Amino acid sequence: MAERLLLLLTTLLFLSCSSEEAERHAHQGVMDLRGADLSKEAIPLNGEWTLIWNNQDTLYSLQPSSWTSLQYHGKFLPVQGQARYELFVLLDSTDTEPLVLSTKEINSESTLWVNGKRIPDIGKKRLNITLNPQQTGMYIQIDVRNSSDIRPGIPCPVYLGTFSAMNIREQRYLGIQAVLVGVFLLMSALYFASWILRRKERRSMLLALYSLVWGAFSFFQGVEASPLEVLFPGIPTLWIQKGYLFAVILAFPLTNRLWLELFPTKILRKTLPLLDLASLGFALTLFLPGPIWWKWFFLYLIVGNVYMLILLIAVIAAVWKRVPDAWLFGVGLLVFYSTVAMGTLHFQGEWVGAGALALVLTDSFLLTRRRIQAFDTVDTQRIKLLRMQHLKEELSGLVLQQQQSERREKQLAALLDHLEQPILVLNDDNTVCYTNQSLNHFWGHNESLLGKSWSQLCVEERNMENGMVACHLYREWGTNWIAVAQKVDLEIGNESLLALFFQNSVRSPNPNPENFPTPPNNALDPHRLAKTILEQSLQIWTQCTGLDKASFAETSLLWKVYMDANGWRRTPTLDKYLELTKMPRLPKWRKVLDSADFVLATAQFRAWNDPQIQDLKALRDQLEKII
């Protein structure tokens, strides 16, 4: 809402900055001021002046302007040359009060003629001219000869009025210029104070320097008699104009750093030193000799306009990306450039005042928005703190519930351990998650079953008529046996479990822990025999060839080899055969025998009576007889 009000107010200010001065213009070398009260208001002599180029050709030139903007025979007039400006002003014959002709000093060599009388002191900003009562007009002639000025002609308005009206205009204009300079100095002081108090905010320092540079520029451009000309009267006017442009160009690196704060990108950070060097080199070219500088004058205008266009695009991009304060800064920047273009260069005090007021409003809205953003940040932090407290309370409640649940689980497990009936509980993935103490006695050994898959423990299941299930159980250290169990589905929390309640009527042949069977030898267990054959085969293979397990699998073409994500060769199938817990219940015995034969064929150069060779061959024949 504040941005819309600012835009509306700025628009109304520009629309209200019209003046009655603009209603009177010269037409084809004649300006009618009859009926105008010159004692109340000084009137600028703007409009079509007659221009005689090189005392030969006659043109009409809109003033104030430079003759380089005029075309003659399809070409622009050159910078160097001479011209005569003529204007006839119609006045009332009843005006007897002396009139004052006021203008900024014409930089080129010039001569002023009024009603055929030469006025020698054109270098002064005021020319007192007294008209006779019989005279009904004023014929003004200005001869201009240019050889060093970049803006030849009459670039500033010429005002006509009485002495009192001219004093009022100058006081109003200087007052408005003082307000404009004061606004920039005040903004610079505020930003410098913010930077000193908060040294981390580099943007405040850049804005302070930015305001200070443009405040100084407005001061030098605002005063009709330049302070440099007063302090150093011997300095040529051309060098003073170059000094103004030098100050403007030096503001470019400052603006680049300001946009680096708005857009902290790597590209802008890397190209910033190059832009600074380019700006400094561009500024130093202003101090080249006059003839060289004239040839490149239009280049300065082009570069300046392109840079302003890039700056405007950067403002639009900042608004589009929702950079904080970019919208208000862009409006203030546009208002400032409009003020400089319409106020300072054309010397219309109303536009300067409107621009100063708009800058004050922009800065006040900017500070207000920052204050609101600070309050919003505090409220956001307070809300986050409250949310964190609520989350902390919820986490504390969840931890307490988890502790209570674990305590209840321990109590339940203790009760189940004292039951005589064997109980086994499976997860969703058919892995064992709980067994009581009776199950260990029922199973026949002390090995933990937790984490094992049900498919490794049960070979086959068959449903019985009474709702029971007959399970063909597998035991590694003994013979397989059949047990009867009852399946019960359990829902505990969000988990679905399956409980097996085994019947004690069918027990292991050796249910007592002290009578657990000892591990059998290789002759009674073909799985262990196969594991031993593969281990000895790999040992002999490594001794004979110096290669690893993956090379054996790849060379023999008996086992599959895979490449993992890191580029390592893996043999998952062969690894399963080397571990009893992972070996299939029905292994491929022929592949084990072929592996032993391949190693024996590879090691044929070794002595046949080698103990390792003899042992491997004996184990191989033994496994072949068993299967």
C-alpha cells in the first residue's frame, strides 16, 4: 500500500509542477510579452530564435539548446563555428521600470546587443537594461563564436523581468537547490551513522557515499555562479565542465558496488574490478586536450546513456526478484534522474523541489518499511520460538511414551519367558524377532535364532485339519524333524506380527542343553564337506597362480562375477558356498566337484604326492560318493 501511495504522490507532484512561464514561447524569432506582469515574475525567453550561421544561412533554433543539434542540408552543424541569435520581444510601452536580463554565463566567446546597443558585460549574470517609454519592444542579438565549448550556443535559458521579480526567482531557486543538497547531505549523514553503528551493513556505507557524491554534484550544478569559478577565477570553463562529468563517472563504480550488495553473484564479483578500471580510465580521458576530446564527445553521451539503461534494467530485475527495498530504491533513482534532467540542466526550480520532496518521501517510506520488516522479523522469531517449545514438549511426551512401551515390553517378555510352551514370533519380512527360553530347549541348541529368516529354519509347511501347521524344521547340527505349531496373527502398534506356538508333544531327540550334539565331521555333513573342498581349492589356486578368488571364478567360468559401484569384482554366489549359514540347502554339487577338478588340472605341474593335492582329491571323491 505504501508503494502505491508513493507512486501516486510522485505522479501528482510532477503533474502539479507546471508554470505559467511555459505558456509563452517565441515563434520564428518573435516573442509577445504584452500584458505580462514582469514585476511579479521573471519570464524565460524560450522558443524559436533566429539563428544566422556564419553570417550566411538563416535557421530557427529552439532555445535553450546547442547548435550541434540542428541539421543543415542533412548534416549536423559542427562544434566549431560562429552564429548570431536574434529575438524580438514585444513589450507594453507603459513599463517604465528598468528591466533585468539574467542568464548563466555563456561559455563560448559572445557579444550581446540590445536595440542596436552593445552590452559589454555579458559575462555577468545580470544585465540592467532601461527602456524608453516610447519603445514597444526589445531587439536582442547574441553573437557566439565557439572554439572550445562542448555545448556551443545558448545552453541555458535567458530570463527577462524587473529587478524585484529577478530577486524573487533567484531566492526561490537557490532555496530549492539548498533543500535538494540538504536532502542528500541528510541522507548521507543518516546512512553513515547507520554504517558506524552497524559495521556489518556495508550497504549503508555505499548509500552514504552515493548520496554524498550526488549531493556535491547537485551543489555544483545548482548554483548559477559556480563555486569553482568564484574560488579559482583563472580555471577555464571547459575544465570545470569536465570536472562535473568526472564526478558523475566516478559514481559508476559506487553504483556497481551497490548492485553487488543487491545481487551477490560470482559473475558480478569477478567483473567488478574490470568495471572499476574501465570507469576510471573513462574518467581520465576527460583530461585529454580539447581537440581530441571533442571528437569523442558523442561517445561519452552514448556510454552514459547505455550505463543508465543497464542501471534501469538492474532496478527492474531487482524488483522482479523481490530484492528487499529494491522497489523503493528504483523509484527514488528514477525520480532523482528526472529531477536532474528536468530541474538542474534546464534550471526550473519547481522540478527540483518536486524531486527533493519525492526523495524525502522515498527515504521515509524506505525507513518505515525497514522498521516494519524488523518488527515482522521479531514476530517471526517469536513464532518460531513458540513452535520449538511445542515441539520440545511433544518430543518429551514421545520419549516418555517410548520408555513406558519399552518397560512394558520387558515385563511382557519376562512373563513369556516363564511359559512352558515354546513361542516364536516373526516380522513382516519373515525374520525371527522374539523367542522365549522354552523354545531354545525345544529347538535343541543354544544358538540364537533372532534375525534369521523363517525359510532357513523351516523347509516346508503343511496345514492340518485341526487348524494346526506341520513344520519340517531344519537343524544344522542334527537331522531334520517335524514339529506341530499354531499360527496366531498379532497387531502390536503399527506392526503386523505372526506368532508360532509349538506343541511340546513333539520334541527334539536331545532336548536337554547338557546333551546337545557335537558338530559332526565332514564325512557326515556334505555341506561342510563342500565348503572345505572350495576353501582348499582356492588356497591351491592362489599358491599356483598368485591370483585371487574373482580371477578363479572368471577363469573357470563356473561362478558368476559382478562389478560393484566402486569398480570392484564381486563373487556373491561363490561367497555363499563358503559360509554354512548362507549355503543353499540343495547346493549345486556338480559345480563344487568341477571347481576341484579345475584346480587339480591347473596344479598338475605340482607333485602328485603333495599332501594338499592328495587331501583335495580325497575330499572330492568322498563328496562324489555322498551325492
